[in-house]
Amino acid sequence: MGKRILAVENDADILEILDILLTSEGYEVITSTTGQDIIPIIQICKPDLVLMDIRLGFLDGREICRTIKTNETTKHIPVFLMSAHAREEDVMADSFADGFIPKPFDFDKLRNGLESQLSA
């Protein structure tokens, strides 16, 4: 199996689409509909990259990203944030994210962004 991606998205339909598309590209995909307990989840599944929506119900993906990036055991893991409601400049400035994917996403751009981060 290929690199492991943890996809965190509270919209089940989008999460299913991401799972299908990324699996078809050879990635092993672990999915979650919530960002709660993200550090223990990451420690268990050991993803090579986290792909996460900004709006996760009452949780903010930017805050979760900051938690990942400031934790000694998880800070090395690339995090890409997705949003239909935020601008890339704003997201990248305050989240410590490694990348941003606007929604609705262009799968070729998503794939290229993930590949560039995973091959680094």
C-alpha cells in the first residue's frame, strides 16, 4: 500500500469522495468525521499526511492544525487544510498548515499538492 493519509471531514459525502479518489491513486486512507482526539488518532494510525476541513462542526481545523504542528510527536506530519469559506492567505498565516485546498476542489490540484508534500 502507498502513503497513508488521514482525511478529516464532517461532510460524509465529501469524505467518501476523498476516500474513493485517494484510494484509487494508491494511498491508504483513514477517515474521520471529527477532529476530536486528533493526537491519539494520529499516534495510532501514523499517517504520512493529514487532509482536514477547516469547519468541523463546533471545532476549527486551524486550531487542530496548530495543535498538530506544536506537538513534539506530530509536528513533522504535513497538514493540508480545505475550505470553501476561507482565503488561502488567511488560513496559511495563522494555522501552521503545509498547504491549502479550496473547495470545491480540483482533484488534479489536490493530487499534485499532496504528491509534492509526500515526496519531499
